Amino acid sequence: MPHDHEAILQKVRQELPTDELLCDLSDLFKIFGDTTRIKILYALLESEMCVCAIADLLGMTQSAISHQLRILKDADLVGKRRQGKTIFYSLADEHVRTIVAQGFEHLMEKDLEKHGEA
């Protein structure tokens, strides 16, 4: 007996975002695909920091950190504020905080399941 899925397809077609929005979402997730950027986001999840502190934390040059921060800033994932000559970076908003935190929560849950502790 054939499976009738036309009602499901019609519903999904109505809800499916435009190709442009889906492409933008894909580009956003590509930014999360770099370990250095993830480390920076996780550090900023814990505290607002300046470039020199992030560089020290990650054992990288300030130039390398600035490059990654520029990518994160261009994607509206981090914000900055100036205090005197120092610029402090933080997560842009609660959406970014939620994405990073839930990603880690998902990984930790899977890790516990894998090791038989869940």
C-alpha cells in the first residue's frame, strides 16, 4: 500500500524558509565550524574579555585573535565596548549564549550516554 505523504509535504513547503534564509543559516553554522572561534565564544560565555586576555588564554597572538573576533563580529555573534584604550568583547546577545550553551549541553549528554552514566 503506497504511503500518502502529500499533506505532510504541503505543510512543510508552507513552513520552509526561503533558500536565501537557509543559505544564511548555513553560513552562520559554518562560523561555528572553527575550533578557535568556538574557544573564543566559550571564553566569552564565561566572561567579557579583551583581545590580550583571550590571546593569553588560548596561547595565540593578538593578531590571530583579532582576525577571529572580526569574523565573529561581522556575523553579529560578538559585541564590543571601549573602556579607555581597551576594547572588551562579549557575546552579542542571549541567542548566541543559548546556541553555545545548548551545543555543549548536547555534547555532554551524548558523552554521558556513550560512557554508560546516563
